[in-house]
Amino acid sequence: MEEREISQAVIGRLPRYHRYLGELMADGVERISSNELSKRMKVTASQIRQDLNNFGGFGQQGYGYNVKYLYNEIGKILGLDQIHNMIIIGTGNLGQALANYAAFGDRGFILKGLFDVNPRLQGVAIRGVQVRLMDELEDFLKKNQIEIAVLTIPKTKALEVANTLVNNGVRAIWNFAHIDLNLPEDVIVENVHLSESLMKLSYNISRYNGEHEKN
Amino acid sequence: MEEREISQAVIGRLPRYHRYLGELMADGVERISSNELSKRMKVTASQIRQDLNNFGGFGQQGYGYNVKYLYNEIGKILGLDQIHNMIIIGTGNLGQALANYAAFGDRGFILKGLFDVNPRLQGVAIRGVQVRLMDELEDFLKKNQIEIAVLTIPKTKALEVANTLVNNGVRAIWNFAHIDLNLPEDVIVENVHLSESLMKLSYNISRYNGEHEKN
DNA sequence: TAGATTGTTAATCGATTAACAATC
DNA sequence: TAGATTGTTAATCGATTAACAATC
């Protein structure tokens, strides 16, 4: 049962395929060839076919791909057909923004709890989920099966909290803290480092200004 | 003056070097070798040296790198020594979260304006910057030199607003809308597609559950 | 059947790693 | 000077693209 790893480069492109296929579906398009999709997405048709064939043959020669079918299949590959129980740690601006982002629920990411250190937030409810204090976290985790935790807290507390999460069964962390969490190998960490994203933007501005000439 | 492009793979790593060097500085570390940094960051020493040497020789044989100097040099490469005037379009939860993120200011990203369609937000101030209605946007852009616009609005309006921005001198867009903005080549777009990030997380959970076996 | 388009193998390209001479 | 470590060239690895036979 030797299984070749699929590269993160490929995985990183799947959500974008999924998005485009969703749009095509909404536009009532029934089928699409790799060539036409390639034009819309500005990637090569070759890459699309290679990427998809990591997971199986979803198309048909001479026809192309059925949009709805491919959309669903990619959804399954991404685990969007499953329910994922989720909590958010840190109910500041960013935590609230994510809590309010209803679209996550549509994709099977169910918000089960909100936590914060600030007692003034205690009992406040966002989308029907009330904010709990951090000292309730461990107990809550023992009583509820939580798969994903969203970390929107300052980096100083992030590692400590992450360890608590992992020790109580959390399998995956969506990390917005500006720190690399060093956790056991089997814990999935997906980082969103906003300041690093802004720095890349900044670099590219300077590049266009010609500030990177070597002399 | 032929200039070889530096790959986005390299650029993508610079902010992380910068972050680690900042931490080393805070810890009072004066110098570091590529080898020791490689252990901390879990990348190869070779990659660190190759990456840095795209921009010049910042180290010294037999000594390593001066932490503070390298931190500053990478900061310059990333354009963090420059002032970048910035506005945020869409003052919902996410827009507010970003507006409140004070650390951006420290790095030279100055919040000059906030805009929203919702009249109830008009005049509300966040960090001393008041929210304006969208119909003031064009006039505001003509009167102020804005380099970066943060787009935290629904995807339906994003492209239209982006065009207005670009037509009025905005050079770079930090795009949080779930859409690919097709803009002129010289406009820098840095996408933060949160739902795609969450899908990657989700894929990796399923992968660990062994749900991706081919049979 | 003829045309279209996939799935897949082979070729190319680029990025990462290894090795080592230069030099502090 | 001897030891350490860079800067840089060469080797390897992996990802992307091209090509085309298989097949709907």
C-alpha cells in the first residue's frame, strides 16, 4: 500500500480549481476542457491535467471534464464533504472576523466555541456561540470533540495554548499568531502570517520602483 | 543594466528570516552563522546563504552574520525602511481587525483612510482614522497619495473597486476578496485567500486520516 | 469514422542541496 | 597561523511543460 506523497504545491492549487469550478457551475457551464480552464485561470492545461491525475482520472477523452462532478470530487479531496468541529481562541478583531465569516459553515467547518482571556467578553455571543474564558478551555475540550482550533492570540501565548490544545485532542491548528509552532509531527499547522504577506507586497512595490538594482 | 529576477520563492522566505533575526536581536544575540540559523529555522544552511546572496554578501567568512545588520538589510530589501500610505476598503470585521493591527504602523505602513458602504459606520474612528463612505473614495484618492489599498469587501464588488483604485494611482492591492483581480501588469496584487488556506488545512487532516488512498 | 481531448510519458526548466575554494 | 564560515559553483532533485498515443 505504498502511497506517494502529493506535493504541497499541488494541494495549494486545488482550492483555486475548486473556486473556478464553483463559478462555472454558478454560470451554468456543464463541461470544460483543460484547455479552456487553463485560459481562464492563467495556468497551463498541462498543469491542470497533471494535478488532477494525482487523484485519478476525472475527465473523458474528447469531452473534457464535467464541471459539477469535478467540483464535487475536488471538494471531497479537500475534505469539504466532512464535518469539522472548530473553535476560535482569541476573540479580538480577527477572531471575531473569522467567527462571523459564515461561509465556513457552508463548507462543513462548524464553530463550536469561542475563547478569550478578557472577562468583559465572557458570555457575549457571536453567531449564536458564546465567548468563554480561557480557564474553561481544557474542560471544554474534554467534553467536546474538536478537530480544528483557530489561533488568533498574541504570539507570546500561542505556543503554550497550542500545547494545551494538542494535549486535549485537537488535530489541526489554523495559526494566525506570528510564530512558528513547533508541535508533534502529526499535528497539522496551517499558518497565516499576515505581516509576512504584507512584506511580500512591499517588496514587490520596491522592485517595481527599481530599488533592487545591484551596483 | 540587465537584472535577473529574484524568484518569489526566495521573496517568500525573506519575511521569515526577518522575523527570526528580530527575535535573535531581542534576545541580545549579536552574530549567527548560517548553520545555527538553519537549525532554528529548520531550513538548510545552503538555502539561507543562497537566498541572501541574491542580494549581496552580508556575511563574513569565519564569523557569520551580524544579526542587527542583516535584520536591517533584509528590512531594506523588503521596503520596510520606506513609508507606505495605505487605505482599507471595507470596514467590516476583517477590515477593522487589520486597521487595529498597530504593528503595521511600526513597519512604515501608515493607515490614511477607511472606507465602507455602510452609512452607519460613517464618522466612526478606528485608531484615529474615521470611516468614510465609498462615494468619497475617488476624491480622496485624488487628494492623497495612496500606495497600498487593502480590499476587505465581498468579491462581487472587488474588481470594480480595484479598477477605481488603480485608475487613481494606487500601486498595490492587498486582496482579501475571494476573487482573482485581473489588473494591469504593473499593479502589485498580494492575495490572502483565507478560505483556500482553510481548505489546505482540511486536506491535510484528511490525508492523516488516510482518506486519500487510491484503490 | 473523424475530431477532440484526456491521461501519461518524456523533456525541460528551475529550485534546492552539496561541496569546496576563498577568506576572514 | 589554524579554524570557522562564507560566497559560489556544481550536482541533484522536483516541479512544470511539452508531446503524443490512447480513447471517448
